[in-house]
Amino acid sequence: MKAIVVDYCGGNLRSVQKCLELAGCEAVVSKDASDIRGADAIVLPGVGAFADASRTMLASGQMQVIRERVSEGVPFLGICLGMQLLFDCGDEGMPEGELAEGLGLLSGRCRRISSINVEGKRLKVPHVGWNQVQIVAQQSEEIASLFSGIADGSNFYFTHSYQCEPACSADVLATVVHAEPFACVVRRGSAYGVQFHPEKSSQKGLMVVANFVGIAERSR
């Protein structure tokens, strides 16, 4: 099975590629939309700003072909910014009041993480470090394959300043808490997104990637 790691000039590509290779998958880093069109699975890694990634992906044709392939049922995994780009829009890197275009595969938008919790305590933004991922109970069957062998409440590594606001609660498979609870694992159809970095999350992160590879292999 061949997975394409999409290069939108955002960095962290080799770490993601290595995780896929450890899971037994042929992984190729590519900027070329034609390579994405021929992939068995697509992985969109996450380092950079929403607006910059959006502009690059639209100009290169990556955005358009990813939409096409996911609509055809090709498995997709978005990591950190890659998860955020699954949604309709985001304001990171844009002038106030303006929004950058996302893939629109899930309904919703991305906004900056709040730095004040419900008790009025100020927290650091970006949200950096290990944090517990809580599976949403009513979605546990849908997330089971992606989190196979991983206990609810397991810790994963996060580093981000923006969070997703899904319009549809059914798309949310797991949450994490910083200043407030927010979505950190999402899914619609063959498109999955994780806000944490599995490539930086030790053994459990490798398990998530391996489980995604398994999902992709079964879908062929």
C-alpha cells in the first residue's frame, strides 16, 4: 500500500513518513497533485499556519485533488494543522475579520485557543505538551479501529495555538481539555483528523498511525 505525505512546505515531513514506514506502509513525500491522485492513502502533516498552507495547497492543486480523492473514499489522516485544514475555514495568518479556505470535508472552522479557563485562570498558549485524550462515549465504536489497543485517557503530545470548532457533534470522536474541552480527534467518512502529533507521541502515537494504515489496507 502506498501513502502520500503531502508536502505543502510546512515541515515535519520525514517524521511522519518514518512513522508510516514503521507501520509497514510505503510512504512517499510529494508536492505533486498527480501523486496524490494515485495514492492508496493520504496523510496531511501539521506544521505551519492555516492561511499559508491554504494558499500553497490551492495554488498547487493539492486542495482540489484531496477533495476528489476523499469523496471517492480514499483514507485520509490530517495531523495537527492537517486536521484543522479538514474544516471549512480558519483565521490563522489572515487579517482580522477574514478567513482562509480549508478543504471543507468537515463543517466548521478553526479559531485561536482561549487562554482563560472557566475559573478565570490564565493558561499558556500555545498548548504544548502531553495531555489526556478522552474518547466521546457515543462515538466509541467509530473510533475503535483508529484507537485499537489504546486506552481511553491516554496521553498524546500536542503543540498548537488553534483549535477546531466542528459544526456537527457527530464528527467528534475524542476531546482534550486546555482552557476548555475541544475536539482533538474527528472523522467523517474516510477522513480522519488528530490534533495531537502521533509522530511525537511515542508508542501510542505509532499505534494510531499503524491503525490508520490498517484501516487504509482494509479499504482497498
